[in-house]
Amino acid sequence: MLDITGPLQVFADANEILGFEAYTTTLASLYGGPVETDTGVALNTRRLAGVGLDDAGTLMACGGKGVHDACRDNRLVGAIRLAAQKCGRVAATCTGAFLLGAADLLDGRRSVTHWKDCDRLAEAYPQTQVDPDPIFIEDRGVWTSAGVTAGIDLALAMVEQDHSREVAMELARHLLVYVRRPRGQSQFSEALQQQTRTASGRFGALHLWMKDNLVADLRVEELAKRVGMSPRNFARIYADETGQTPARAVEMMRIEAARTALEDPKLTVKQVSVQCGFGSDERMRRSFIRQLGVSPQAYRNSFALSE
């Protein structure tokens, strides 16, 4: 349901922000009529072949539990292929990428889908290069996105492409989206990745505390105290459980917080470095270059909202 209604809300609210009808949206299916979503709510659709399409339009395929059966429906796949030829932009939310793959629309392009299905997408359609990490990818007019809320990020990026970054950021605030995530951002936040890596959940509470206390003393000795372990034993077990050292985990959490803060032009790079626990802008710069390959200023130049 959210794969469909998330982008729909973005485009509807974009019209409100812009003050004119920049987007009109139509729900379509092969034959038209009501289509039931996984929530039990049915959505009314028009017959795809009857929708007027042109090169100013966007065709967006949505996934769901029935997507793999749908990929074997030659009539549907053919209708999608034909519709895509008429549109200037083609996209998929979540496992809708499989429908684009079945219609040969991902051939020779990079793509992404929900992290649980990336291996299956790569196996089913070897002509596409599946990158399992980003929340969305655009490759020569074909857009694919990761699961559920990533469709909102994709739609926001389309609004930015069509209008401006300022409009997209205002729209994100209007939707109460915490932050407009850039396309290269991982499907998982660093805190969530830490919890996922820790199969036992042993350090889950510690990770949440770390995320909320990035300016605190997060050396191994202090973290060990919080979990009632000796520093040496904590460092060993933590690395075994998460696959990385406590120091790297802290660094990545601080980088993630800094990336968000750098999008706010009201904060100086030095202020960001202090509030995210780096202590100095030079220390933050070294961390960014080591882990991201760019400086904080270069990151800001790419993603910050201009005043």
C-alpha cells in the first residue's frame, strides 16, 4: 500500500507547495477496476492501455506479494513495455523492479530493490547490475528504489529533478519527513545496521544510547562500563558480534549524524563537528575522507539546501 500511496502523496503535496498542478496521477492496471492491496484496501484503477501517455510522463511500477506471478503475465509485461516507450521517465518502487526487469527495461542499467530481494533480482535479470545498498538509483531515465518508504525518497528526488532542490526540501518538511535522504544513502541507518549485525541483540540498548550521546566519551573503556564488561572482553565480543571494532562503530554513527547536520546551511562545519562528537572540524574531515572519500565541505556542496 505504502509503495503506491507514498509517492502519490509526494506528488499531491508538491502541487500544493508549487501552487499549481504540476503533477496529475493515475492508478492503472492491465484491465482496470479495483485492485486489493496487502492492507485489504482496494484501489480503483484505469486500464493501462487507455491512459494517455507522452514523453512528459512517468510510468511507475509498484511491487507486492503478487509481483512474481505478474512477471509471468506476458500481457501485462507487454503493456508495461509499450507504456514505457511512450514515457520520458520510468520507475519502480520496491519489488516493482521485477516488472521492469521482465519488460527488459533494466538491461544494461544499475538497479536496486528491497534488500531481501536484491539477490533474486540479480539472478532473475543478469542483464542489470543490482546494487543492494542505495535507497534509490537513477540510471538514464530509469529509477528503482528500495522497500516501502524509499518510494517517498524516490518521488522527492523526482520533484527535485523537475523543479529544484529548494522545492524538494520544502516538500520534505511539509510531509514531516525527518530528512530528504540522498540517493547514495544506505538502505539502513548506521544504528540499524549495528542492531542487524548483532544477531543476539546483546548491544541493542548500547547502540541506541550511543546514537543519542555522540558528544559523550565513547571510548572502549566507557562503553565497556555501560554494559558491565572489562574493556578487553567487551572489545573482543563486540567485534565478534558486529564484525567491526567499537571505534569504527562510533565513527560511523558520528558520520551519519554529521551528514544530516551538514544539510542545514545555518550550521558551520565546525559547529557540526562539535555537535556530532568529533570535537574538531579537522578530525571530522579525516573521518569523512577515510570512510566516504569526500570532505565535509564537498558533501555539503552536494546536498545542503542553499539559504
